[in-house]
Amino acid sequence: MRVILVTTAALLVGTAAMALSPAEQRGLTFSEANCALCHAIGAVGDSPLPIAPPFRDFHNNRDIDQLSEPLHTGTISNDPSMPHFQLDAAQIADLIAYLHTLDPKAQ
């Protein structure tokens, strides 16, 4: 019985540590609705559109915190297949918060 309780407690602590903050969750929800058609937005998996980089790789090529201006102006990519869009300040903050969760160095 004690082993079951300890194991259950450990699982609950691990699950809580993996839980997303409200901003991170909003960023994930935004990504699911607006980005997942082309990009892999999670920690694993291939992008549905092979030329669209997975979100988990963004931190390899750029400083995630420097994406605010490109996200605001809609110039995040020079690729003509990337739709033009503009996010408001709250959407940008949420998306950046979510992108930080995919950086293995931040874990």
C-alpha cells in the first residue's frame, strides 16, 4: 500500500511539473488552431508540411525572445508559402511562452 501511495505521489508531482502555465497553454492553443496545419508544434513528430520547421527547432536558429517584432509585423519568414499574419501583444507573449517550453535547455 505504501509503495502505491509513494508512486502515486511521485506521478502527481511529475505531472504538475509538466503542466503548462496559463500563458503557455494559450500559446499551445493558438498554435494548434493556427500553425499545426504546417508545423509540428509539439516536442516530437514531423511537420505536416516538410518545409515547415518544427517549433521545437526554433530555438536552434534564433533567440525566441526576439520573435516579438516579426510576429507583430507578420514577417517571421521570407518563405512565400508562409501566410502573412499579425499577432497582438497578448498572442505574441503567449506564443513565445509556449515556444520556451519546447527548448530542451529550459527543462
